Amino acid sequence: MKLLTCPINGTRPISEFICGGELELELDPQACSDEEWAAQVFNRPHNTPCVKREWWCHVPSVTWFIVERDTGSDRIFKTYLYSDLVEGRV
Amino acid sequence: MRLPPIVGEWIDRTTPLAFEFAGKPYQGYAGDCITSALLANDQWILGRSFKYHRPRSVLSLANHDINTLVQWGDRPNVRADVTPLQAGMQLQPVNVWGSVSADLLGVLDWLSPFLPVGFYYKTFHGKLFPFWERVIRTITGLGRVDFTTPHIRTPKAYDFCDVLVIGGGIAGLQSALTCAEGGVDVLLVEENPHLGGSGLYDLAGDQANAELARDLVQRVKRHGNIRVLTDTVAIAYYADHWVPLLQKERIIKLRAKSVIVATGAYEQPAVFRNNDLPKVMLSSAAQRLIYRYAVSPAQQAVVLAGNQFAYRSALDLHHNGTVVEAIVDLRPTVPEDEATNRVRSLGIPIFTGHAIYEAIADLQTLCVKEVVLCPWREGAVDPRRAKRIRCDGVLMGVGYAPANNLLYQAGVSMRYVPQIEQYVPHVLPAGVFACGRVNGVYDPEEKRKDGDRAGEEALMYLGIKANATHIPISLPAVSPSHPYPITPHPKGKNFVDCDEDLQLKDYFNAVQEGFSSVELLKRYSTNGMGPSQGKHSNMNAIRILAHIHQRSIPEIGTTTARPLVQPVPLSHLAGRGFQPERHTALHRQHQQLSAQFTLMGDWLRPAYYAQEGKGQEQCIQEEVLAVRQGVGLIDVSSLGKIEILGSSAGQFLERVYTGKFANMKIGTVRYAVLLDKAGTVIDDGVVARLAEEHFYCTTTSSGAGNVYRELVRLNTMWRMDCTLVNATGARSAINIAGKQAVAVLRALTDMDLSPEAFPYLAVRQGLIAGVPAIAMRVGFVGEWGYEIHIPADYAEAVWQGLMEAGKALGIRAFGVEAQRVLRLEKGHIIVGQDTDGLTHPYQVGLQWAVKMDKPFFVGQRSLQIIQKQPQTQQLVGFTLSPDYTGTAPQECHLVIQDGEIAGRVTSIAYSPTLQQYIGLAFVSPHLAEIGQKLAIRLSDGVLVTATVSPTPFYDRENQAQQLCTPQPDLPKLSLTCQPTSPIPVPEQEINGMRITDISLEPKIGWKGQDSIPYLLNRGLTVPTQPNTWQALPTGGLLARLGLGEFLVCDAVLVETLQGMAVSEGRVYPVLRQDAGLQLKGDRLWEVLCQVCSLNWRSINFNARPLFLTTMAGVNVLVIPTPEAVKIWCDRSYGSYLYQTLVSVCHDLA
């Protein structure tokens, strides 16, 4: 079973986590066209294997954080809190 | 025949063991395996082959002898070659009609020319296949399954180490020592009962050759950093060094930081006519027989050689009383080395460039009695120059296949080294190392050096050493494997795969029929698909295929080695199943009322309450009528409950839900719908505003966990001034509904229940039965009603109070089934039942709850697009005629129009109130008009007519929930409520483990950004690190859960703090009603490692850590100290967790 490191709770088996999907750069809902919005919601235009930022949650503590993962090789590079990302600590 | 005592033998001659095989008594010794004990008694025929029922005996004595499986009582397919003998065993051979020596189905062997490869596929197809399948399954197949076998509970355990060494041969032993010397924690696993591997049996007749392995074994056993598990097989490799270890009684789930694979190599048989005869065996099998069990493999043996190890085994035979009649060497010349010279000096004849063309069976003993040799060159024989040699045993020493299954699973890429005719690891993933024979290294001293190298590299990987010492390793100068030990024979019976009785010609036929790639060949011929999974056949199959195609081995490729490496009993795979079950705090009350429970998600909820002499339907209908006519109450504790606090709480809710909440008056309740990004309805509930910055929301039972988690994610992302608290388990909820609900509640509270003071859709806080409660006037079931939310520890007290107060009015508890009918009568939807993964709010009549004029909410942008599109379906109410008496439609039955699907039923029930069937259905919009006739197709195709009807079906003007009827006056009840624990037994001791209920120890929690200054201001020392705790001077503890949540467990402090108002900023008290258990005892860690995947052995207690993790499938908070462990979990899981721990403690015995 794979391991994942929660920035707060440490390294645990993957069964303690769930994936919350890709951290998407939100479209401005009012500025985008219907087609752009639909593509964002349904087609996930960037859904090709590469290193992505994803939301993951450590379920027992409900801690959400960001995982940088290669969705092709399933290799995990980095995990950090969302606040670290927006506050430029990553 | 048993030999005189041999140094290092595994048997204990002072402990004889009596047992039975096929009804005959035998005697062996402790330390024998079943096979060795039978062979010691000269019982050589051990079983019959799978297809042709040929007599078979020992081949490998290394766990792969699938023709010597035995039935041991109710245990099928016991591997006789490795299963330890026990006194009183009653064993039966498998796949035998009659006896092993005279199997009636041996006739199949004579018919074999008519049973070519693919025979069954080609012959038994079409209509008669089921008949033939039964016949074939009766004659073939292995052990017998006893369906009356009792359920066995096999424990599982988690374990951890720095370095896992797989294989206790010379290379594995040395690598373990090297790592242990580096100071890391080493776990060495060995599938045999004793360490040493080939180092203790491949001796070339000289015990001095065992010194190297003996010395390593002693050093390993003495080393404090090495734990040794014998009789343990590593059965798979999964991501991040997760290796299940199979033992006799259990599977250990091991997590290593690094893995050294020293699994050695499987010796391979040669292919020649009758190579499957009893007493034809691998050379290493003979060596194992001699040195482990002191059993003589033969009186006069012939050794078929393809490498120098065959010469060593000849010497082992010679020095242990067997006359070696000849060595038949496939190679044109014999390399000169010590073994060759010693064989020569003993005068043993060597036939170079010869092969065994055929082995001949003795008709009496069925064992080999003679071999025919022929000159041989690269697979071609010259039978004209055949010679015969009499013998009673044949050893095959022609080569090896690396035991690299685990390496393949770890993602190692292999390369074929022609010099040694073997695949060796080429590129290894980080942290995985290989040494010894699996790495192509065969010389004992070279294996030791290779183990040392692998150990050094593992230490470097773990950061213990900066640089690994360079240790040069040399591959064998003479190949340990022959490139093509295959001899054709016109009459066949030269077996390549003894599991499936596949002969050489089957491979040629398969290729001729076009199944020419290795993967196709495998599937068509079933090569490698028997119980030994090709460990003795895959390499030869690849060599044969390469020979047929005139290609190199790497060009042919290999088949995929998947987990598991060895067969594993299903009982072990199942282990102790963890199926968490949630009980509401009222579970015991329901049991007392004869509730019939139904599992909804993890929750066990009353479907209805059984009444003596009444059926289920009647009970449900009575419960419905009780609510409509009098008063009823239902436990709705499984509803999700989320508190949202902070200055942005209202705005947060507006961004999350479709409605408006920021403008809600304090003390009011609003319905709330949650959408996902695509505008799909995913949950609903109500939002109550308790204070300016305090909202209390409910969610559906099934959505509780997901909704809370998603809200936390959105709050993390939006970074608003908002704190979320999940109160689902901490609060119980009871819905009391019916015309007389007011009267019942009034008897228990001083709250003003008048319609003016407490109108519909209002929320009030006050004491009910002396318990602080949040009460909401809501109308899910369509009657005057209150949803009462109370601390779960007091739920039983409040429930009993309500039942007591309502007794005079005939109050009745109702279950989920009655509630479904009641809400359907009101036309209320259940998200997930009346909606699906595509349903948007406009399709289910929820447009009134969607406020598109807000700046933003989740799903809003998608709804803007949906609004422009024509609607595809509409949820409508329908009724069947009151006089309809036929079979009622069911949920998911289709609505049909003009032969086409035009909708489906989502809910249907018989309404006892309206005396007719009512339901909800999705239909095409043109069928949604009131009065429209719908045709619903039953399972048997009959069409039933329904009529689209307005909802609610019952009380269309919604009077019942808003108009107060005159209420009887009930006497006030004054109750003193005591909290109750979810744990049934306060304290008990099982096998030295003491389990104590600590659920009711006073505790209180805080959340919010200003919690730390708040606690500091109270003079408390706050833990500086997340997930640590502090002891309090008053005896309890203060724990920091994650970054910003705190928990105090301390009788004195909790009482002080509870009395104090919180006034400093963003500090929010959290109601804690967790179930708590304390575990104490000598075998504490043994218990915990069966239920929790934390590495208890590595805990640094000085740091006072706590863990938010899962235990037996339940989210828990664990605080370990060296003496005891405290565990808290959601109260509703308390009973389940307690029962699980009790059963683990019981099984310690």
C-alpha cells in the first residue's frame, strides 16, 4: 500500500486519505463563456499524465493539503498546506 | 530409508510421531515434513497427477511439489513437502480413485495420446459443455472442500522494520548482518523452519562446506538488531515496501523502509521421457532429503548434469551411502574443478554429451528402475547408440530459474545474461536490492560478498552510510544453468509442466496452432497456471519457445509475475474483517422496543418496531397512522450536524448552499440545498441560526462525512473567517411529530412552545428533560414537530423522558420505513433516492430554494447554462387508483410511452393515510401535467396505469405542521438525567489485557484561531507541536489535535471552564461526546498491531505524541503512554470498536 505524508499528521498509508481532485486554477465564472465553463467542469482539459497539484485529505483528522504528484508514474514529489502555497512558502 | 544421524539434521529422533496416510499407519519424527516421513518409510508414491493420474512423488521438496498435495481432514491441498508432520495426522492423497498405488483412473495415462493440448476446449463445447464440465471436474481437480468447516478467525498484524531481508541463505544472512552492524532494525524472513539455505545442504559431501553458513546463522541469531521470522514467506511486494508475510496462522502486513531480496533460485527439472517417475527428482531435493531429514534418496542413483552443482550433489549422495552409478552430462566437455576431480577420483563414470533419453518404471514399485542414455547435442538425440543403466533414483541437476517474482512486482527491469543463462536484475527501484542466486551469484563466498554489498547499499539508501565500500562480485565462470536441457522422444511423456501434465509435444502443437507468443502459449496450454505457478515450468517453456522460433531468450520475453507468490489460504487473506458499524446513542432503547434494524451506510437504524403477532407491513402502517393521528418519535441521530462559526459564517453558507443565509434572523431555520460544480443536487438539510456568528446545519445521513469534508476543503480554499465543527457524533437528534407533540414536549421543558414564541421554522435553545437542547420546528413528516438535538451521552435520558411523558397519549416510536412513507405523503424528496448523479434543482421542483441573484454559489454558473436549455425530465407525483389491487410497481420500474422509456419510478409506497399507492417518478416534461396518465411497466412486463398528481399528497395546504390544535395538559415531569456510555462493560480483563471505559470522563474541546491565547490566559501550558499533549497538574491532559483544535480531559478543569463564558475572539467550544477506551496490559502492543497500522515500536513517548489515525476501520484519537493507551472515537463507533478489541484480546489465548 502506498504511503502519503500529511504535512500535519505525518506519513500514513494511503487508506487514511482521499483525493479531492486537481487543484484547478478557478475560471472566473462570470467572465468565461458557457463553453469554457462546461469544458472546465466536464472535460478537465488538462487531464494528461504529468505532475499535478491535487487536493488530498487526511480523513481521521480532516486535514486538507496539496500533493504534487505525477499522475503518470504515481510518484509523489511534495506535500504542503494550501496556506503555504498561497502565502508563498512553497 | 532413514540414514544414520547427520550433523544439522532437522528431525528430532527422540520424538517419534505416529500418523496415517491413506488409512495406513506410519511413524516419523518431530521436524519431519509429511513427505520426508513417508519417504523414510519407503512410501514413495505420494499422489497422482492432475490430468493423467500418473503416480508422482517428491520433485523439489521446496514447496512446489504439487503432485504431493494431501488432504488433511477439512484442509484441502496441504503441501506435504513443507508441512510439518504432527502426531495423529490423518492424511489422504488427492486426485485418486482407489489408492495411490492402484489408481483406477490411471487408465487416462494410456488414453493420453487422444488428449492433446487444447483437447478439452476443442471437444467439449456447445450444448453438452455443462455435462462434460461436471464429468471432467470430477476426474481432475485436487483437494476436496468441506462446506461444513467452521469459520476460522485468523488474526492479521501490522509490523515495521528498517530493512526487510527476504531469504535466510548465505547472501540474505550476510546482508542482514551488514545492515544490523550499521545499527538499523532488520527483519529477516525465511520460508523454511531453519536458516542457512543451500549453504547447509549443497556440501559436495563435506560438512566443512557448511561452516560458512553455520557461522552466519549463529551471528544472525545473536545479533540484537535482527529479528528472525522462520516459516514465513514474503508473498508479494506492493508500493512503498509493503510486503505481506505469510505464516502458518496469519498474514503480517509489513512496512519496510528498504527491502533486500535474497530469495535464491528454483532448481529446474530436465525434460525427458518419464521424467516424472517417482524417485526422479531435482538434485537439490535429494540434498535436502539427506541433510534436513536424513532420508536416503536412492540406493543406486544416476545424476543428470547440466552444471557443476550436479557433481556436488553426486558427492553428497556418495558420502551418504548412495552408489552413484553414473553422471550423464549434457555438456560436450566437463569443466575441470574440484567437484569434477573428486567425482573422477571416486571412479564414478561420466558420460559427457549424453542425455537421459528415457526413464523406465518398475511395474511393481512404479518407481524408476532403469535409465536409457543417448548421445545428445543441442536437443537432438541419437537413439541408435543408447545405453541402459539400472538405478533406483535419478537426480536432475541442469539449472536454475531465479526466484525473482517479488522483484518483478517491485518494478525491477531484468536483463538476460547468456554467460549464466539467467535473468538478473538490471534496474532496481529506490530502496530495493537483490543479492545471491537471484542476482546471478552462486559461489558461496561470492554470495556472502554480494550480501555484504546489498547490505551496504541499503545502509546508504537509508542515509546511515555516506559511501558504500566497493565490493567486486564475480558471476560464475561456468554457467549454473544449461541453455536447453530438453530431450525429445517420439512416444512423449516428457513432461514440461507436471502441475498440468503438459508434455513437450504440446508446446510444439500450441505454436503450430498459432499460440506462439509466451503469453498466448501459457493461456492455451495452461503452462504455469497450476498450483506451483510455473516455478518449474516457465523457464523450460521459454527455452522451448526460443528453440522453436530459433530466437534468443530475451526476444521471447517472460510472462508477468503477479502477486501472490505462493498460494495463500482464503482464511488468511480474509483475516479479521473490519466492518465498522455505527450505533446511535439510542440503540439500547430501540432494542428494548423490538426494533428491526436496517443497515444504512455504516448506521444501524430501526426500520420499524416489531409488534407481537403483526407483520412488517402492518407495523409500518400503524407507525404512520400514529404520527398522523397522535404523536410519534423517531431517532434521527444519523443526520449530519455541522456548526459553522465566525464573522464570515453567513457568507460562507451563501457561497456553499443555493439559498440565502446571511440575512437570516437569529432563531430561524431555513431549508438548504447543496450542489456540486455541475449544478447537480448532492445534499440537503436545514440551516439554523443560533447566534450572529453561529449557524447549525444538518445534512443527510449518508452525506454527513462527505459534506463536512467538502465544506472544510472549501473553507481551506476560500480562507474566510469561519470555523467548522462536525457535531454529527456528539449530538443525537430525536424528531417528535404529531398533533400532540406540543403536549408531550411541554411536560419536559419550560421553553415557551406557543406558536407565537416558537413558530414553524424557528430554532430555540433550552433545557429539555434537564438537558441543554437545540430544538427546531421542522416538518419533514408533515406534522407539527420538533427536531431535538442533544448531547449524545444524554440522549437515552431525553428519549425515555419523551416516551414517559407521551405514554398517556399513546406515543409511538417509528422507524425509517414509516418516515419514508410519511415524507412521501408530503411529496418531500430524499436526495440520492429521488435524485441521481445528473439531477439539477429545477428537475425536482427546488427552484424556490435556489437564489440566482447571489454573487456566487457552488454550481451557480452551471445552473445559468442549464436554465437556457430545454428541460429533459421532471419529478412528478403520481397515484394509483384507490381500488388498484394488483402487484404494486417498485422503485426503478420504468414509465413507458409508445413502447419507449419515458421515465422511472423513484419512490413508491402504500399510504395508509390516503388508502392508495402514491409515488414519485421522473418523466419526460410533456408527461408532467397533472392528470396525465402514465404507464408503469412491472418486472413481468405488465403495464400499470398511474395518474400524475399534485404534491403534497397529504395536507396540500401544509396546515398540519403550522396550525396548533388544542393540546391535552400533561403533568410536568421532573427528571434527573444521567449520562450513559456507549460501552456496555465498564471494565474487564481478558487474557491479561484490561479494557476500561473512559467515555464519561469529563472532556471539552476548543477550535478557532484564538484558542491558544485563550488557553494561555487560563494559565494552561499549551503544547507547542501539533499532535502532542501535556499532562495537567489536576491529573488530566490537554491535547492539541492537529494544528488548531484542543481537547481537555480533566474533571476539575472541565468543570471550571464549562462555567466560564468565552469572550475573547475566535474561540469556539466543541462538544465532545466521544467513546473512550483505555487499554492496559503486557500484550498491549500485540493487540494494537492487529488493529492499527501505526509503528508502535518506534514511538518516542518523551515527545508525548498523539495520533489521529484509523483503528479497525474507525477514525480514532490515540494517546499512547508506555503503560497504557487511551483511544477515543466517534461515540457511534464505540460499541463496535469495543467489541472488536474484546475479540482481539480473546484471540490472544
